[in-house]
Amino acid sequence: MAQPIAAQRMEQVIRTYIQACNDADGKAIAACFTREAVHYFPSLPKWVGPATIGNNFEKRVREQGHCWTVDRLAVDSDRCAAALEWTRFDRQHARILRGVDWFVFEPETFRIQEIRPYTAAPMHPDPARQELQDFDYAGRGYPTTAPAR
């Protein structure tokens, strides 16, 4: 079983990442990620690499006035993963979005390798597949068809 320090390190990285996002600090955001990091989205193409992730969040926060809270955090030290329940406030349009991010960490450095966000939002009637764009569900062992009856 992993040491408690691993859970503390992962929580610290997540909190540092969220604060850097709220501060629109692209360099501090990038410092939380591994070189090959990927941030997936339900409705956008994935962002690859720490500089891309940091710069894109910096720009969006400055332009759109978003900020996030850390509502709940669950860390799995043995799997080097965590789930963050968050609230995003859109200051320009007085909107709130709630969701969960699934984090995968690099075990040696505790930097973020991957983020997969899921939002609390109504389903859209048009897309046949409502899932993260560019994410290899089949390759990761997720079901891609309904179970047989």
C-alpha cells in the first residue's frame, strides 16, 4: 500500500493547479504537468503538453472570467489517481457549472499525466456518442457497445 505522503502530494498538486488556473498563470499551470500530459474535454479537442494546457487555460480565464473551487477530493494512492469535484463560476455571465475531473499522475514525480473532466449538464439530443473527444475508450478497456441481454 502506498504511503500517505503520496496522497498528500497529489492533493497538493491538484490544489496548486486549481489556484494557478484561477490566477490565469500559464507557467504555474504548466509546471503541474508531465511533458506528455493530455487534458481531454467533452466538447473540445484534447490539449496536449504542459505549455498548451497552461497557455489555453490562461487565455480562457482572462477572456471568460472563469474560476474554480475544490469542492471534494478523493485520492487513490495505489493507482496514482484522484477525482476532484469542482464548481466553475463564470463571472461574465453569472453562470455556474459543476463537474468532476479524473486525474492520472506520473508515479515518480506526482505531476499530472492526464485530466478527464465530466460535467453536470443536460444531454444534447444530436450527438450519438456523448463522451470525451479524442479519448481512446476501447483502447483503455471501456465498453463501447451495450451489454447483451
